[in-house]
Amino acid sequence: MVGDSTHTPRETDEPQRNRGQVILIGAIALAFIILGIVVVFNGVLYTETISSSATSQSTADAELTQHEVEQTVAEIVHRDNMGELSGEYSTVIDGFADYHQNVTTNSGPVITNVSVDPNTATEGTIARGDLGDFDTLSDDDLTDESDTLQAGHFVLEVDPDDHGELTIDSSQSTVTIETNAGGTVEINGEPIGSDPVRIDLVAGTVDGSPHSAVPRVFDPNEAYENAQAEYQGEIQGEYEIITKEDTLAVGSNTGDDPIWSVDMSFTYESNDISIEQESVFPVYGGDT
């Protein structure tokens, strides 16, 4: 008979609802599983990123520390060249490395080893003398005949007591230093003061500080064909000069060969990295 049915509508819909619930529960469970995987994966990526960032920072710190150590070693070796150390430069360098290790062991990365092997400029010159020595130059030339001058250190200590003038000239720049009866020192026409001054013609400094009146007359990277010094009057003071070659025509060589560059072995350790590095670097900023 039309309209009769063996099942009521409620009984027909029940299995469909059950299947829908199962599908819904499965979808929710799958979503949580995927979410968990994403969270774990992102956590791993974050950890790896942090680890990589820490290692990169440690490497940068090591490179900065190495640069600072090279500067310190160069200063120690220069003082040895000038005869200003009370002992061997290697002993002073060992003491510096030990000091750094002692003060940083509890607070961070340490230098565990610094060893150096000097490269001596066997034809170089270490010269000292009175400024009056420049008055003895032939044609004001700082070198003999056609020789060149490569200076790593060129310092003048000038007293303001007497009247005089000294001009140092290279193809790079020129500086004129004058003292007058009033007891003052002028550099390129600019008054500097009434006290003795230390003028560095390689660094371009007065008493260790950069000064606009003082150019860098000598670059340690360059060998100058025309380097001259013109002395007039009675300017008083002393000079210190270190050259790579034995071409200096002024003053008396101390007889010691200057160390021009250094081979250094350097070990740096932190919680993240351990770096062993070898480098060759100049003492005076020029070539090795």
C-alpha cells in the first residue's frame, strides 16, 4: 500500500548520523595531530635558528677577539723593536694570554693559546737621534741616491725651546714644524702648544691623538722614491724611525733588525665553538 514503509524515518537517519559523527571526530583528531606536528616542527626550526645564531655570534666574537689580540701583539713587538721592554717580547705575550684567560674563565670565552713567530726585516733600520741630524742630509734626501723609503714608524719629539723649522715631505704629503722664540710649537702654521710634543707622521697624531694639522706623511704600505727633510734654524728634539729596508740616510742604525711582521697561532674557546687560527699580519700596518 502506498505510503507504507518497513522503517520509520528515524531509524533510517540513525546510521547516517553515526557515520557523520565518526567523520567529524576523525577530522578533529587529524587536525590536532597536524597541529602537533606543526608545533614540534616549528620548535625544532626555532631551536636550530637559535643554535645557528649563537654559533654565528660566537664566530663573530672570535674574529673580533683575534683582531684585538693582533693589535696587542703588534704593540708589544713594536715596543720590543724600540727596546722598551724589560724582557723578551714572547714572555710578555705569554703573560698577556694568561691574563686574558684568568679574567675571562668564569665569565665567558677565553684565549687558550697565543704563540708568535717573528718575521724580521733583516735589511731594515731602527734609528734614533737628534733632530739636528736632518741638517746633515745631502740635498735634503732621506735616502741614498735612488733608494726608496718604506717607513713603519716615523715619530718626532719636538721641544719648543729654540727657534727653528723642520719640513718632512713625501709624495703623499708634507708637514712643516716650527718653534719660535715665544716657546710655542706650530704644525703647518697652526699653534699646538708650549709643551714638548710627540708628532707621529705615520699615524697622523699629536701626543697620540689625531690632529687636523698633522697629515699622514708616510703610509707603511708604500715605498717612497722622493722623501726629504729640510732643517732650518735650531729646532730641538729627537726622532724615532723604523724602515723595512736599510735605505735611511739620517742618524745611526741601532744595529738591531726590526720585526716587520708576525706569524701568530691563536686558539679561542667558548661554550659554542673552538677555533684554531693562524694568521700573518704586519706590525706597522704595511705589507708583510
